[in-house]
Amino acid sequence: MTRIVIIGGGPGGYEAALVGAQLGAEVTVVDCDGLGGASVLTDCVPSKTLIATAEVMTTFDSSYEELGIIVADDTPSEQAARVVGVDLGKVNRRVKRLALAQSHDITASVTRAGARVMRGRGRLAGRQAMDGSRQVVVTTADGTEESLTADAVLIATGAHPREIPDALPDGERILNWTQVYDLDELPEELIVVGSGVTGAEFAGAYQALGSRVTLVSSRDRVLPGEDPDAAAVLEDVFRRRGMNVMSRSRAESAKRVGDRVEVTLSDGRVISGTHCLMAVGAIPNTAGMGLEEAGVLVKDSGHIKTDRVSRTSAPGVYAAGDVTGIFALASVAAMQGRIAMYHFLGDAVAPLDLKTVSSNVFTDPEIATVGYSQADIDGGKIDARVVKLPLLRNPRAKMQGIRDGFVKLYARPGTGIVVGGVVVAPRASELIHPIALAVDNNLTVEQIANAFTVYPSLSGSIAEVARQLHTRKTADEN
């Protein structure tokens, strides 16, 4: 029987375990924290659970007056008051409970499929043997070691928060994104350092929960890696809701001063708050794993170099997830893990195609994207026609009091094949799927335009944009 050892129990690891076991391999998953990894225990599942509470707060605070909802409030009229409040301790206890439950469900699924789960830390021991096998050494919590023989090894050990030497988290006032769920009380004044996806999501969530938020961005806008039109909408929403967005401001240090935190910027300015969240990127968990000794090529960034079927430079060694530096998304990690198993076990496999990956930023409004981007078009990487339609024109959006957002599609001239799109809206993560299907299956704007949509619905805007692109294509042909 083929022996497979998977080091790391995140999405890439546990999805690979399920596939490997289902295809008849003898699978062992080595993990030190719990299946699901950081994605389930400290990152994706916890943060989106927290954001789910924030969404309720935002919807209620921003829409109840326009929708005609009357709320009894004894606050004197001259005082501004929130209609609802939040018990952060209770919220965080729910976050942790759901994360653990999800981890237990994953473990049950993996063991039910026939895979073995070992608690410990794994590392590769030297190069491939003459018979093609590999040795993996597992160190358990009590320090004992066990050697496993594998015909193939998958590394899916994830990543951990990057730290700035002069702004090290203490878990109380200066925090990284894994530590915020230990808070029992809502930060009164929260400074978020970093305006990428993690920083923007937490900044928006805590603002909705009731914190006064300052977002420190070293770039000229929030979400510098996302669609510029979408980022502009979100930054406008952040500012309109009272967030202090500090663009082109790089944080150099953060220190506690009594029960407050002072963040010093590179230009000498000092900003103060009750708490500080450092969201400045992630470091792959590849140190101390014997990778170089095993012949695995590691980039200067610490990421493992892989090809489109998840192979590393070492025969019989695969990698998946954040350790590869390819789209830090749970969905991509899971696909990389499945592809690795399909490839090694000789099943039919399609190489990873990043142009079909849909992603979402869980802010309010959400930002969902798939396929080629505006930057690809502007940079001449692909020739495409673009149409953007504001949600303000959508009847369902008007009914729900939605003011911000849009749908944007990219289509090839001549053929009208859809090659990408952006949705900025509440629940954009649910609306991007038809566009992802179009990109994955080379559908045309005519096909999308001719498909029935529910009236009224936000998805109607997708069909409307497709109709406009089809009209433009027809006009160009004439």
C-alpha cells in the first residue's frame, strides 16, 4: 500500500488526507495544534465569525432609520448613542467554540476516511532513499520521536504573523491577529497597523462593534493589492463611518505606556490608543523542517517553490497552502493538496489555474474578485472591454438601503468571453459565483445576459452588466 505522510493539518493537509485515503493510500497526518490549522483555529473561521457579528451591527446602525424602523432609546437627544452594543467576551467565546467544533468535525471526517492523525511536529530526515521512500521524524509534545516511512510527503504547515522588532505583541494591548480572541472587553481606541486584507477586515469589524479605529496604511490607499475602484469605495465607506484612515504612514514602533499604546510613525508622528493590532503580513512555517537537507528549494522569503501540480524540487515531496506563497486562501490551499494527491497517486488531475480562483475580502461592503484584474488590463496583459454598474441603480439594493458597491465585468473584444469580474456589495462572496462559473467555462456575455435572474435581486446587476457589454460588442462589430 502507498504510504503518504502529510505534515500540517490546515486546508491543504486535511483535504489531501481525505483524497489520499479515499484513493486507497495509507495516510498519516502530523499536526501539532489541531486539524484545520490556523485557517480554522486562529485565522479564517474565527475572523469571519467575528465579522458576522460586526455585519449585524453595521446593518442595524446604518439602515434602520432609512427602512423606517423605530427603536426606543432613552438617551438624551443631544447625545449621540449607538442603538445596540456588544459583549466582546461573549462574542469571542462563541468564536473559539465554533473554531474548535469545526476542527473536531474535520478530525472526525479525516479519521472516518481511514487516515491516521498524529499530534506532534514533523520534519524531513535527509534525502530520498534508494527505494524512493522518505523518512519523516515526528516529535511529540513529551519530546519523544517517531520515524515514519513515506512514499510521498506533503508539507502544509501554514504561516504565522509577521512581527516588527520594535512592536512585538504582548497579547494584552499590542496584539497580532491570533490574540484578539482573548479580549474580554471591546477596545475603546484601536490602532490597526497594516491596510492589507487582514488589517482592513479587522479595522472594519471593530469599528462596527463600537471601537474608535485608526487604520495606519503605508500605501496611498487601503487594500493596495485589490481592484482600485473597489478599494476606493471601501476607503470612502470607512471614512464616512468615522474611521481615521492614515495613508502613506509607516509604523516604526509600538510600545505600552501605562494602559495605552503609542505608535510612532516613520515621519516622527506619534498616535495613541488603548490597543494596537499588528497586521503586517505572515511568515511561512518552513524553518527547522529539514527542507534544504532534503533537497527542497526554499525561496528567500521562506516559501517553498512548487509547480502547478504542487511538486517541490525534491522527488516525492509536495507542498500546499501558505507555505507556497501562492494566494493565501483556504480554497487554494485545499485545491493544491487535492492536486498533489491526484498527481502522486496517478489519478486524473488538472494543474492549478490561478485565473479561475475567486477570492473575497470580508469587509462591509465585501469585495469579491475572479479572473483577470483591472491591473492586468491597464498593464496590457490582456485586451478586454470593461463595464461597471453601480448598485445604486439596482432595485433590490434600493429596497434594502444599499448605497455603496458595484458590479464590474471584463470581456474579450470580438468573442465576448468573460475573463474576470469584481463585485462590491453586501455578501459579494455569494454573488461572485456566477461570474466564476463564466470565467471557468469560457462563457460569453451573451450567455450570461440571456440567463434568467430573479427580479428584484442583486444578481440582476450581473446580467445587466453582461447586456451592456454585449451591446458594446455588437456596436464594435457594426
